[in-house]
Amino acid sequence: MILHSKAAAHGSLTICGARVLDPGAGVDALLDVKIEKGTITELAQPGGKKSAGKAVEAEGLILAPAFVDPHVHLRTPGREDEETIASGSAAAAAGGYCAILAMPNTSPTVDNAAVLGALIEQAQEEAQIPTGFMAAISRGLKGEELTEMGELADAGAAAFSDDGQPVRSAALMRRALQYAGSTGRRLALHCEEKTLSSRGQMHEGAVSAELGLAGYPSVAESVAVGRDLALAAYEGQPIHLMHLSTSESVELLRRALVDGVQVSAEVTPHHLCLTDEAVRTLDTNLKMNPPLGSETDRLALIEALRSGAISCIATDHAPHARQEKDVPFEAAPSGVTGLETAFAALYTHLVEPGLLPLETLLDRMSAGPAQAFDLPVPRIGVGEPANLVLLDLEATWLVREERFRSLSANSWLLGEALRGEVVLTVAAGRVVCGSERVTA
């Protein structure tokens, strides 16, 4: 059991008359969906006899499998002023998620069973939705000594990652692949060659030159991607590539998949929607690692997402305190929030303009991430756990700090009007967002 949350609520709930859209299960129909004790018990034609229990009227709305985010920073332990398990999981619920995986680059680092165990206990008390925790690959994320991966896997680690830092040593990466393989958990890798990127403030290119900001060359990512793919192929072990951002990385990924390397990959909403042109504003909420790339990079990422070479959308939700971002661009930390805006941002920027089918977006936000980490895949079918998101594709809403459940508001979308809104989330059989729509 690697996902943890409050106990599911019992009772009966029927979601009435929605367009039920589950691409993986081949479902696209107007249906009433009945839930009993956290499990989907009936899919029926709308307009039939009303069931006893509570109901949600959903005519004109889309009901889809809820989302899974494999890359979230909850800042616990150590920076609970920026995010907590309670606030971060509430933000995820508001964004339509039924499961998240949290990164280990906390203070202290999640590099031993004691820290991991304490987080799991806390999640069982506070998490609004099922929450899992990755453990570090190396002690203290220093890249010098491996963690006790077997012990951490036994304690409930969902995967291993040094996110925030690359594993700099190829020899240590090789040993990490060998040890992770024996645990049945995979490595989730931040690919960056620090000797190339260390001074970089944004993507190296024409915009960085015009702004006079130190450039982060795209090869800093792709050379590390190439190394890690080669090591994974040599060891015959699976890896997951985090937050890809360059066309060169996409090409390496494609070749590796053709060659049979066991690799999955993710991309973030901000890398799919924005380019380095946005950085001309010097808004520190546009500073992230890896940085926003060129239009060529963005289009390559979209095509890889559409084809399935990239199977996951992950927010890399990275909360920061206001005072940390309220500094000159060069001094600001990297990272943006994203849990509460991911679907609407991608629907607005990709689906409505015709760059990505809605069905593909739903799959890459739900089934793709779940399959990459061997998590339960949300499905809409009789006998399946109720993990559902109800979407209003006609709704337009303004991204405002006041509506965030997250404790931090370092969003690249502040002030933007988006189309597509999450109106109800059911996670592990429990209504975790939108309870005001439920009637007796």
C-alpha cells in the first residue's frame, strides 16, 4: 500500500446524466453513474428510476476518470509555511486529482524509513486524497551514497528520486538502477548536467541574450537524458524521465522506446503552454527548472504527448513563499504551482485550439501517470473504485489567489481567464471537492 489518505466515506451517490468519457475503457455515453460504499455499482441510461441516496445533477458536464499527478512538492517536513500535506492534497482535490506522489527533497530529506514512516502516518490523518511519497536515491540528495532502498521500499516508498538534483555520478546511477530493480520500484530522474546549466537563469537563446540573463542550454538536459537512457538500457531496468522540456530530449526518448528501453516520461503544463518569450516580463513566476524552452521545443513536447511517447502530464507543483519570489529574477528560486490549474490551462491552451484531443488530455492526466508508477488506474466501470472528476467545459473562470487551496500562489496563470472547470472530485469513493453540488 503506497497511497495513503483519510478513510473513504460510505453511503450512496448517483451522478446523473453526465457525458461519461473514459478513453481507456472505450466509454463515451450519457449515463447515470451509481456509487455504493466507494465503488461504482451501476452504469445506467439517464432518466430511469432514481436511486435512494444522494445525487449530483450533471447534465451538460463531462464525467471522466480522476487525475493522477506523479510529481508534487508538498514541502513537508521543513517548509510547512509553503505547503502541507493537508493543503497540498486539498489543492489536488480541487484540481480533479484522486492520487498524487510527493517528492523527497524536503528538510529533512526523505532518505530513511523514520522520515518516510512519519509522513505516511501524517497522510493517513490529513491527506484529502490518496498520497504517496518518493524516497531519495542518494542520502541527503548529495549524489555520494545510496539510500537503503530495500528498507525504504518495505516502508512504503512509491519510487526513488533525487528531484531538485540530478544523480551526477554515472557509477552511482548504475548502482541505483541495480538496487531499485530488486525493490520493484523505479527511479524518477531529474536530468540535468550541472556543469552546463549551473549559472543558467532561463533557456539559452535569443531571448536570454536580449535580456542579458545567463542561459541554460538545452543540451544540459538532453546529455543527461542520453546518459540515463543508456544506463537503463544496459542494466535492463525501468526509469521515468521527469519534466522533459527540449526537442532533443524528445528525440532521444523516441529512439529509446523503439529500441525497447523501459522508459516513461512526463511533461508539465507550463512547458506545454509557454515558451521563453514569456520571460520577457521578468515575472519570477515564470522561472522554473528546467526553464521554458523555444516554440520548437513546445511543439515537440505536444507531438510526443499526442503520440504517447510522453505518457504523463505532471504539474511539478512547487510552492514558494511570497517573499522568495518577490525578488529580482536572477535571485528567485525556480518553481511554480499547478495542481489547481492544470486541466483548465491545458484545455484552454491545447484542446480548444485543436492541438490535442480532449480524450488524449484525459488519458495523459490519469491512466498514463498511474501506469508509469504501477498505481491503480482510475476507470469508470462496474466494480471499479470511484475515482472521478466532473468537468464543465463551458465554464470560464479567472485565476485568482483567493480561490487557491494551496498555501502558496506562485502561479504563472494569475489573472488569466481559463476555460474548463473542475466542479466535483471523487477520490477513493469520497467527495473531496464540490460537495455543494450533492443533494439529498
